[in-house]
Amino acid sequence: MIGSQMSQRQACVAWEVLKDRGLKLTSTWLEQCNDHLDRAVPNFSSLPVPDQVNHYYLQFLNCDLNTVGAGSLPTGIADMLKGKLEGRYIVQVDEMVDIAHPAQVRYRGGNNKTCLRLSLTDGVQRVHALEYKRIQALQPHAPAGLKIVLSGEVTVRRGTLLLQPENVHVLGGEVAHLEAARCRMVEYMTLDVADARLRRIMGHIPDSHSRVEGAAHAAWSEPVPNRPPQRHQPQQHQPQQDNQHQPQRQQEQQPVHCTPPYSGALETRTSDATTGRPASQAGAV
């Protein structure tokens, strides 16, 4: 009993150390992580606090902040028109796109000049960032779920963080299911025209969708949002029904939008990049 109380106190101390370092995680994940480490690491509860902190940290690098992050960024940062982000914040990079090159060539490599656009999350808020000056530590093909530290004074314009080298420190890590989706997207985007056409037919992707939208479908194997009918396509006549049935018809006609954390094409999803899962769910440790 006494040993159990001591291990709990040690765990609480380790969690406070993590919080002081800027890791804001849900208590549910911390408890599940602690249970996992108790089973996986011999005598984990007896280890010194610094060693326990290191084990927690390694687990954190590969967790998904979309589900286990408790939030660290200032409230409303994505709505700030003009200002500064000051302090130290640990966030996850769900998406990274080199907007300096067309979608057809940006994933083929060999591009010396880049302008990266990032989709970042702390688990509660999502904010976009732009590589304002070249940041050597950030590579276009970095794994999805990469953890980075934002620090110093970051300029904010219209809800976008303008990042410079002194503002970014890469911690590492990745999220397995996000990285798998990114790899499927890259594979699709690097296909030649004929292979991409075949993939679209086999994947039942409508011709009205662009290659970028097809990549999002390839990444998540889900239907991409429906587009409205083109102007030159005649509308089919729908017989009038009673007014009491109208609300139901309108609801059925609304397109279903899939909103995974990694869309596979950042420029097509600039605001709705949530997981759709409750924040109380903890990711696998």
C-alpha cells in the first residue's frame, strides 16, 4: 500500500515536470501511459523521477495530440488579425505542404527552394503557419505528427503564424496513422497521369474532383466532399412534396464532409481539420 502511494506521488511529480516543460496532456492519457509503462518497463515505479520523465517523453513523441493534447496555445490565436505569439509552446505538425511548387511536382523531391505551410494543433486549437524565412530543421517530407517547439516572438497575421528559424525547434516523433495517410497521399500524387486515372476509376473518385482531392481520398479511403452540379449539367426535375417532408429532403441533400486531421492536401482544407473524436479519448501509448 505504501509502495503504491509512493509510486503515485512519483508519477504526479513526473507529470508536473512534463507540464513545466510545456507538455500539456490530458490526465486520461497520463494515467494510461503510466499503466502501460508499469507493464512494459521493469521496476518503472521505482525509477528516479528524471528516468520516468524520459519514458513519458518518448511515449509523448509518438502520441496523437489531436486526442490527448490538453491545449497550450492562447485562446483565439487563429482569429488574431495582427499580433505576436510570445512564450514557449509544444505543438504537433499534422500537415506540411510546400506551396512554392505545384501539387504535381512538390512531392517528387529535388526542390531547393521551399515555402512550407503547416497545420499545427495543441489538441484543442488548430492554427496554420507559414515558413516566412527558410527553416532548415523543417523538411517537406517530414513525418506527419512531428512535434515542434514554438518559442520567441512569432508574428501573427490574419490567424497565420509567420515562422522564422529562431522560432522553431524540432523535437521529432510521428503519429502512425497520420504518417500512413501521408504516404498514401504522396504515392498518389507521384503517379503518372495514366496510373492516377486508373486509381481514380478503381477508387470510385468522381471526375469532377481534382487530383488534390483525389489524393485526400487516397489518403483516407473515404468519400471526398461532393461538388455542386456544373452549370452546363441539366438539373433533374424533382416532384413537389408536402411541406412537412421538405426539411428531411434538404438534410439528405447536404454533402458529407470528411474532416480527418491530415487531409492529404492542406490547401483544400484550411479550417476543418479536426478528428471528429472527443478530446477525452486517449491515444495508444
